[in-house]
Amino acid sequence: MARFSLVVVVALSLAISMFPDTTTAQLKTNFYGNSCPNVEQIVKKVVQEKIKQTFVTIPATLRLFFHDCFVNGCDASVMIQSTPTNKAEKDHPDNISLAGDGFDVVIKAKKALDAIPSCKNKVSCADILALATRDVVVAAKGPSYAVELGRFDGLVSTAASVNGNLPGPNNKVTELNKLFAKNKLTQEDMIALSAAHTLGFAHCGKVFNRIYNFNLTHAVDPTLNKAYAKELQLACPKTVDPRIAINMDPTTPRQFDNIYFKNLQQGKGLFTSDQVLFTDGRSKPTVNDWAKNSVAFNKAFVTAMTKLGRVGVKTRRNGNIRRDCGAFN
């Protein structure tokens, strides 16, 4: 009996070592050390070239990574094109506004990698997106960090799976905490990742409800800085095309920094979901701390991004390495 138990234990140990169940077990910074040792330099070069063409690459890539990881995990499923028989994630209303430059930089990096014989069909689109995200943060003067690699690309992408899984511009802290907790992210992680709104743009249609006919008592959201509200009304008149773009951060929209939190202190959060981080007593102390301590914020952001990158990671058993980032193959 003892001998049989020993055999079972050994067999189980071998099975666990060969086929680890934990998604983080396969992730490591040097995952491609033997197969494609220059993967980071190659992706970085493509990212830098793309940014020279358009700054939008920076916020577009960062947002794409977030939208990917929050729906079915970090598996590049958001990049899959719809087909006549399947409406994919990217065509869900919450993803329609994802800028094409984020997709494009991943596609270009994949092409550059596959042009190298040792790297061809070795690097997943999910890992390319994770690397490109770090590189755009650094390009915007944000913190650098080691990116864990070893993700496989997802085999499923449906618009229906997006429902209820992405934060909305009108979410309050309780709703935000619940959404992030589903992905094993804390309130501190949520606040740190929300600060990605220090970059990029939004559309007028997302803020109309705060600057016009807010409620029966106030025409404008009273938590909005009055001067900022007027600026928004000038940029987004009632009759304007709701797709017109406005900066997320009215102060330093092209730089990754802690000004986001200083803006919140002044009532200059663009979305309700931004401003509530300051008006809610649960999150306000963190906002105040990071508004005066950029080092602490950067550290928290790196921690949150690393944890986000571990969400729903696919393995060889439930994923693959796509030849085309936009199609299952």
C-alpha cells in the first residue's frame, strides 16, 4: 500500500511539473530566451516607429490590453475579426471605439518577429500586446517594468462575452471594485489602473450626461470643476457629433504621470468613474497619497499591471500561437 501511494505521488508530481495547472506557473520574463531571445528589442523598435507615426498608438495600445485582459483573460481574443458566423469581442459596442493603432502595432510587431526564422510562429499575439503595452507606457514617460511572458492566444472570441465585464464611464466605486475583484484585483489596483486615463482621449458622447441635464436639481454634475465643465461644453456642444474626441487629462494628456490624481482633487475627472475615486471616502486617501507621491503611484501601477497580465492566461492546452493575430489558426 505504501509503495502504491509513493508511485501515485511520484506520478502526480510528474504530471504537475509537465502540465502545471496554475496560469502564472508558465509565465516568466525570459520565456523566449532560447527560441526568440531578441523579442523585446524587436517589439520595442516597432512600437517606437509606430509612435513616430501617431501618438494615438500609446493610449490605444494601453486601452487594448486592458479590454483584452478583462474579457476572457490576456489572450489577444479582442483582436479576432468577426466572421459571418461569429460576432467577435472587438465588435461589441464597448469595443467599437478601440483605436486601430493599438491593433496595428501588434500586427506589425508580429510580422517583424515572424520575419526572423528562429522566432517565426513562436511568439503569441497576447505576449506581443503585453510587451507593446509596457513600451508605450515607457514612451509616455511612465515606469518601466519586467513583463512576464508565456501566454498562449485564446481560441474563443464572442461579443456576448464582453457584456458586464468592462468598467463603464458612469460606474461608482462599489461597481468598480466588484468588476476588478472578479479578476483578483484589489481596490488599490483599480485606482492605479484607472490612472491610465492620464493618457489619450474619450468621445463627447461619454460625457454629455455630466455637462447637460445632469439631474432635476443640477444641469451640470456638481462634482465637476465649474471652469472645466465650461471647457467641456465648449469642446462638446449639445449638437456636436458624439464621436468628437476630447482629452482624458486636461493638463498633461501626452504624459503618463500622477497629474491624473491632482486633477481629481480639483474636480477635473472626465468620467464619473474617475471623479468618484476622489469623492468616495474609501478611495480618496489613495488618490491624495498618489497625488503627492509619484514614486508610490508608479510602484502601485507596475504591481497592478503585472497582476492584470496574469488574468485568464491560456496554456498550450487551451490556446495556441496564432499566425494571424486577427484570426483563429
